Amino acid sequence: MSEAASTRVALANSTALLPSLAPLLHEWLPRQRWFAGKGRPVTAFSLVSATEILPVDADSTGIGQGTGPGTGPGLLHLLIRVHQPTLPAQSPDDCYQMLLGVRSTLPPRLAPALIGHVTDGPLAGRTVYEGLHDPRLAELLLERLRTPGTLGTLRFDRGAAPIPAGLTPRVLDTEQSNSSLVFGNAYIFKIFRRVFPGTNPDLELPLALSREGCGRVPEPVAWFEATAPEPLTLGVLQPFLRGAEDGWQLALRALGSGHDFTREARALGRATAEVHTALATALPTPVLGSAQTEHLAAGMLQRLEAAAQAVPALVPYVPGLRTAFDAVAALGHKGRSWAAQRVHGDLHLGQTLRAADGFWSLIDFEGEPARPLLERRRPQPPVRDIAGMLRSFDYAARSHRPWNAEWAARCRAAYCDGYAEAAGVDPRSEPELLRAHETDKAVYEVLYEARHRPDWLPVPMAAIHRLAAAVD
């Protein structure tokens, strides 16, 4: 084994590595936007895996030997389980992906990426930082994706299309639950931060759609995964839709200028239907029988009751809201069934992009990150996505002053019209199921806004008032 290789193995297997990083991570991790455990103390860390993508001391023989730091940079890939006290409705200890740059001295241009200075262990005397912000290390990640293979517990893979070399990287600062690099305005590389066992839908579904020839979703060109101790999707490289604008900003601009948005909403409905049709062709489409339908309604009711306990403003509306779920359960009890399939799972205007020629694309098929991966991969009625988009039109209209109820109503109708044109099925033909999913989404929004953006709470509460008063 070469000296560099033996150094890499020594660092990755060092039992002192995580204890030496833990004090820095205790301070740094809770401040990251993608950290899901905010508001709960971190009690401990455990190392799932460590891989040197670029040896920390390729030009030094002293790592782990106490002979002083080398020049770096190195790139260390870590999967770390974060232990926190949990409540019944919260997730157990989460696993996070970290890409740490390691240098003896951090250049001023990388100062904002600083995590801290290590005082002991195999990295003693070195500085660790967010490696994605280092162009040299970001370019190395692209090279790994260009040349498939394995490195420790990591496996890099790609499609048939070649990936050019030498593309300049930059970090996108708009991500919330993940991190993204853009390479040369040609590709976007999404790195999942909170990772779960199994294939992430943001890789699985775009691959399935590409096999069906659906051009509404950018096709993955490369990806990487962890192979041990269990399979985990870690990142996906897709074409970057340069010049495209997201639907949320377009909607706000239309509202601000007093322009109609129904043409765009109708086109977006058609795009959604095309994606649903392709997913139904590519992947299994089970039927939700009476038992599954009642289980679906029971889950919605459970979420309502939990949200009402957390947000007192919701309590007066609970009797009216539960009628939406009771109506679906009653239909299931009478033998009514619904088709289910894989869906986007978190569809809203911010998950859509319109090109300059008016062509709409759907992005970010990860689903709601707060939900377990097994649940996000479960087939659902397509109206779940419809309900999410209907709520998004309402959000856009409510974010504008004065509140334009007619604008939202026209967009909602146009979106359903466009969907019906392309799918041959009008989502409004299943009013009980659509109302139940829209109610479930509004309840989720109330809980989210109460916890994270109290100033926005009136937006979903207006929908709660409307849905609680709806006629069955």
C-alpha cells in the first residue's frame, strides 16, 4: 500500500477523529439552514463513515503521527449521526452528510466557510471548513462524477452522456434542506444533507421519467451513493436550466404588476399531468382499497389533532376540518377505492421552472424532507400534488397586499383545467379526496408557520377558515 493510501486508511479509521471534531460541530451544525434538529440540544455524535476523497496530507507524512500539519487542502467525507432528545412526533437521531475541507491555514476568501480549528486528534493543528465553498475541492467532486467508481464506502455513477471537465463551480445560496453547486451554468449538483436509507426520490423519479421520455424533469447525468453500512443516496448532478425562472417569483411579479397568471397556471397544470402520466407508466400503480383509504384518512386526522395541540389557534376549527377526513373514511368504508401512484410529494410554485420559451419543468422530487423516506416513496393519490399547488397559488396571492382572492381562484381553476386537458381526468371530479388533501396540507402549513414564521400564520389560517366551513 502506498504512503498516501495508508494515510487515508489511518484517518478514516481513527477513533479519535470524531471526538476531535465534536466540539466544533456542536457550535457549527445547529446554525446551518439544513439542520433539521433546531430547538433541541445535541447530546452526542456517532460516526457512520469517513472517507478521504482527497487525502488530507497528500504532501505530508505526518498525519496522525503528531509531526505537524501539511499544506492541504484535503477533502473529508463524513456521515455523522446526531443524537438529540426526541418527542413522539419527531424523527429519531438523524444522519447528516458533511464534506469538510482541511487546510493548515485558511485563505481569507474562504473565511465565511470556517468551521473551526482542531486542537487534538489526527487533524490537530489544522483548520476545517465547509468544503463545498472551496473551488478546488468542488472541481474534484465533479471529476469523481466524471469517472465512475468506488472510493471507500462511496460509489460514483453516471449516465451515458459525457460530462465536460474544467467547469467553474459556484455554491447556490438559496437551498434550505440541502446544498447545491452549479458547474459552469451547465449542471447543478444537489448534495443531500440529511440522508436516509434507500434511494432518494430525487434520483429515483427523474431516472424513471427519463426512461419514459418525459422532458418535464431534468434527467440525472451523474450521482453518488454510500454503499455501507447501508445504501444511501448522497447527491445528484442534473442539467442546470439556465435562464429559467421559478414559478413563485413569476407569480409574485404578476401580482405586483397587476397581470393575469391564468395562462401560466393552465400550462403548469398540463406539465403536472404529463409528469403524473409518465410516472404512472414507469412505476407501479396500486389501488387504495377500503382499508388503505380509511388508514389514509386516519393519518390525516392524527396530524390534525397533533397540530391542534401545538397551535391553539387551530382548536376551534378542528370539528369542521375533520369532516373532510371523515368524508373520505366513509367512502372507503362503503368500498370506494382510488388509484395511487408515485407523485412529486411536495409540489408548489417554487418547485417549478419556466424557460424563456414558456416551457415548464418540475424539479426537486425529494418530497417533504421532514417525512420519513419510506413514507415519501409510498404511492399516493395524484390529487396530493394538485392540493399542494392549489395551496401555493393561495400563498402567492396572500403574500401580496391587498389580498387578491379572485387572482388565486382564477389560477386554481386554470391549473385544474390544464391538468384535466392533459390527463383526461379532472381533479375536481374527486371533491372529497381533493378537499381532504388540501385540508391536510393547510394543517401542515399552520404547524410550520407557527414554528418557523409566525408572521405568515394568517396565510394558512385563512385557508383553514374556508376549509372548515366547506360543505361536504
